[in-house]
Amino acid sequence: MANVELHKVVKTYDNTPAVRGVDLHIDDKEFIVLVGPSGCGKSTTLRMIAGLEEITDGEIMIGGDVVNDVPPKDRDIAMVFQNYALYPHMTVFENMSFGLRLKRFPKAEIKRRVDEAARILDITDLLERKPKQLSGGQRQRVAMGRAIVRDPKVFLFDEPLSNLDAKLRVQMRTEIKKVHQKVRTTTVYVTHDQVEAMTLADRVVVMNNGLIEQVGEPNDLYHAPATKFVAGFIGSPAMNFVPCRLEKAGGGGLSVRLTDKIAFTVPAERTRRYEPFVGRGRLTFGLRPEHVTDARGALEKDQQKLDVTLTVTEPMGMETLVYFAIDGTELCGRVSPNAGARDGGPMTLAAHLGDMHLIDEDTGKVV
């Protein structure tokens, strides 16, 4: 077991920066997920921790030791890849025990470790099968078992679920979380899927363009994003963004104006924080779809009505997603399936201003 530290880690390819000065501390036994769009540097960062990529500059420490020049086999890490990388001619038992046999572990110890990992992963009855006799999910369990038996300081997962179908991905997410609860090993997990990141992680590291945008617990990133990128990347459907301006309102309050006809009163507790931005250009109003709902009876505190014409509706069973436009900007809301939403029809929505975000476009930061 060990913590992992990255100090100003840089990776460039032919003068093209892939990772640009990443600082990150991962606690012992913590489950960290690196998430971001393709090309953001998350997989490169993982591969540098593994020793599969040389770092251009900076320092990587595992368990308090600098490992910049330590080869992968001596870093005491175990990696689970996207493509399983199982030997087709070996049984499940042989695949899982291969690394231990190379290191000449006693046969009894190998059997004990493989049996224990198989029990944790519920694959005990598959130990004599070959990989071609397994489903995708079973092969992924075997790949995880091969990592578990090594009892490493750190587990590294490189988009391990991306080859699975949607239903199996959900199932395997749960399995990985259960395994981490049983085998409390420091884990670094890379994915482009923000739902995976939110459901698995103790803390999420959001990366963009080779830099860390924000590090935090899933709920913190969702409800208190630090930047517009994080606000838009975390959450599905994505947060609604509308250009706006802040204006003085009666009684010393503020209003956020979206169009000539649409302006919302800013919640009183945010007045002091937002006041410096009154009259400034390049501001954006952000509100998540679940905070744009059907208006049901009397509005609650900080809810305000919004009359719209729906362009598209998407019935989802437990809810209906509704789409509409404000000044050419398409927005999304979540309403009750019994709200009467229909394509092209009018609807009165309630905007929950207590959950609004104000973004300074000049810095990209949430105010």
C-alpha cells in the first residue's frame, strides 16, 4: 500500500506538450479517477506513473520513493488494460498466476492468492477455462484477478470498461467498486466517461489540455465546479449555458438578464459575491437541466417562472427531457412524465435560481 505523488510532471512529444506541469497527491488506499476528453493527457499521466512513458520533467513518487528512473517491473504496480491482454493458450488460473510463477513464488502461495482473488471476483468456477470460453465481463474479471494476486502497492486501470456494452459496463462499475472495498489498495483509474468517474471515485481529477482543471469529491465537482469546463463536462445532460449580463435591481438586489424579455432575480445571498460583475461583459449564466423543471403550483423560494415553446421532448420513463431555445441557444430541462410536454407545445417551467452558476468568460472560472 502506498501514496502516489506527482510534482510538476511534464510530458512533451516532439515539442508538443501532452501533460503540462501536473501536481497531484493521491493518498494511501484512495480511489482516484482521471477523467477528461480525448487528448487531455489522462492516459499519458497514468502511463508515466506506470513507467511506460518517460517523463520529460518533474518527479513521480510511489510510497515516498522517487521512481522516475525505476523500470515498470520494479515499481510494484499492477495495471489493468482496455484489451484484457490475456494469454489465449492458458487457463484462467494460469493467466492469473503467470506473474507469480515468473517470480518463482511457492506453488501453495500461488494457489492461495489465485483462489482468494477468484473468490473476491466470483470466478472460482472459471479457473480451468480458456479466455475464448469467457464473456467480455468475465475476461475483465480475470484481468483484474491477475492484478490482485500480485498484491501491489498501486492498481492502475486504463479505460478497462470501454470495450464492454452499456449494460455490462454498469455491472462492472459496481464490481470494481466492490473489489476496492475488499482490497483496499491505492487505485488510479482513467476514463473518458464522467458517469464512471462520478460513481467510482473517492476523488475525481478533471483534466483538460494537459492540465488539471479541478480535483474534488464527485459531489463537489458536480455542485461547485471551479471552471466552465468542469461545469460543462460533469453531468449528463450537460449544464445549460446562456450569455447574460448582471444588472442592479430594486431594493439593492441584482438581476441576471438573458434577453430583453427574460431576466431573473439573483438570490439575495449571492448579491455580495456577484456585485463586482455588474455591467461587465462576457458573462455566462449556467443552470443544470434538473434545475429547470415543470412549474407545479406555487413557486418555492428562488424559483422563477419561464414560459417557453418546446422544440423536442424525450420521454425517459421516470422523467421527460424537454428542449427549448432562448435567443438561439438550445437549453434542456427535466420535467415530470405527466407534465404534458409535447413537441412544439408551450410550457411554463420553473428555474431554480438557488442552483445557478455565473461564469466569467475572460477567465473561464465560476464566480
